[in-house]
Amino acid sequence: MIGEPITYQLKSDDVVTITLIICAFLVTAALVMIGKPWLRKIGQFPLFNFRQNDLMVTETPGGIQSFLVLQMGLAISILLLDISFRMIPNVSELPLPSLVILVYFFILAAIFLAFRWLLYKFVLWMFVQPAQIPLIMEAWTNSVCLEGVLLLPFLMIDIYYNIPFVLFVIGLSVVSFFPRFWYFYWLKKLFCLNLYGSLLIFLYFCALEFVPLLFIIFGTSNLNRYLLFNFYY
């Protein structure tokens, strides 16, 4: 008697497990490189500093941002894979190695991060004084790195405990909200203190965040369509 085949799950995929281990290693390596002296400067972060003239971004030790941005790219690729399997079950039945599928999503995640960076860079070049651009981009990169660090435990919990879709959406919203709240708060304290200016900053901020979001949704949808059209039997 032949039993029914076991349904494919991400937690049983060695490629996904190894990728999560690499992400954890990158985060651990970054934290080790940061060290305690840098952590003492958390009090200088804008979230804890209410005086506009004193706002600053602590310079991140060299090499750490590259570790965390790479980790963010890997985490996004797993997240997109997870979402695709949840929304389009046929994707999990593709006759392709999971490593190949994950590479496709990693390329999409890299393009997404590059698109966000270029979009912010262009808007800052148009509207902000050149001397302030490195400071703002440093803060933006730190917020991206923070999002990647928060995304890792969320992915582990979701993949290995298969949380319900409603909790998945809530958890992902919380992980995405906190770094963006910190960055928006920092921009508001740096550029304006009045209601009109705050509203203007909020509108620009929403546009700069929703456009890349639409890009990643459109890109994921088309990538899944491409994979199913070319490889699904």
C-alpha cells in the first residue's frame, strides 16, 4: 500500500533552512562588529532625542550595513517565496529546485532594494541640500537594516509554526511599521515642527514607500506568472 505524498512545506526544505541560518549568521556577525561601545550611543538616536538641533545618526561601523542589507535581501526573498506559496499553491508544485526559485526571488528582492535606494536618492537630489543627503541616506539605510533584523525572527516563527494568515498579516505589518515610523519621526524632527510641514513630509514619505511596495507586488505577481507559464506542467 502506497501512502499519499507529503505536502511540500518550507520548513522541510533544506535550502530555506540554510538561507535562514545564513541570515542569522549575518545578523550575529553584524552585532559582534557593532560591539557595546556603539550600543551606548542609542540614546543619541532621534527616537530618544526631542531637540531638533541635536538630531544625528550614529555612524555605523564599516561593513555592518553591507552584512545587514544582504541579510535583508535574503529575508525578502524568503518572504516573497512564503507569500507566493500561500497565495498561489501551484508555485510549490513547480518542477524546479527550490534553490532556483529562491534565486529568482532574490534577484527580485535585490532589484526592489536598489529601486528604493535610487528613488530616495533622486527625490533627495531634487529637494534637499547636498550636504544633508548623506545623513538622510545613512538614516534610511539603518531603517532598512533594522527592518531586516526584525523580519528574520518573524520568518522563522511563520515558517516553522505555520501561523494563520491573519496573524501573518498583522505580524508583517508590525515588522514593517516600526522602522518606517522611526525614519518618518526622524525626518519630521529634522525638517519641520509645524502641522503643515509635517503633513507635507508625511505625503512625500507615503509616496516614497508605497511606490516601491506597488513595484514589489507587481514584480512578484509577474514572476509567479512567468514561472507557472514556463515551468508548470
